[in-house]
Amino acid sequence: MLVGDVMTAFPAYIRLGATIRRAAELVSVSEVGQLMVLDHDGRFVGSLGEEELVRAMLPGFDEVTDSGGSLDDAFRLFLEKGRALAERVVDPLVVRDTATVRPTDELARAAVVMIDRGIRRLPVVDDGTLVGTLSRADLCRAVIYHS
């Protein structure tokens, strides 16, 4: 069985130059933890996960202790930092050395890569163009419906 047989064909994506606010909206609305990132020509350049978004907004230890050190202080700083970053572009947060697979790759190979590297969602790229994603849920569906 091939990746293209079970991949999600219409992945959630964002373009370079988009704001962090837009990325957070897309993550929330699409209910995926990782957006695929395309350049202005529609070519795949990397991914942006909710982890990168949250890390960018997390206050540092010194910031929390300087403001009082409580959990309420930490959450207030998290919100303030999020507001301050909202209109900045996502470009510096994009993970560009993302593992990818092709739609013609064997599903078993992709599954091994995902498990070995702890990857939840792999971009499926054909000649530089994003054609889908392969998630762990897609793997489970393949086992259920094709066994």
C-alpha cells in the first residue's frame, strides 16, 4: 500500500509572511496540531506546529520570577507575549528541515519513519509541491479498512 492511498489530500496550510495570529486561528479551526507552510509560489518549505506557536509565547523563567513568580503571573505574561507577537510573521518559527514522504512511497516505510522519529504528521510532497499529509490517524484507518 502506498502513502497516496491513505493520505489526507487537503492539508491545513499557511503561507510564509502570514501572521502568528492567523496561524493560531488556523490551528484552532482546523483542529490539527501542525500546519504545512508554503512559499508565495505554492512550494512546500516546512511546517509550523502548535508547539512552535506556544513556545514563542511562553514567558521565560526570569520573566515569571521578575513579575512575582505565581502561575497567574506566568499566564498573564503568556497572554501579553501572545498579543505582542500576534502581528509578527510566522517565518522565523517555521521548521524547514521537516521529514517528508512522496505519495508513491510505501506506507510501511512512512510508518517506520513516523514512529522512529516521533512524528505525528508527515508532509506528502511531490516535486516540491505539497499534495497531502500522512497522520498517525491515517495509518490507523489504513489498518482498519485495508486489512
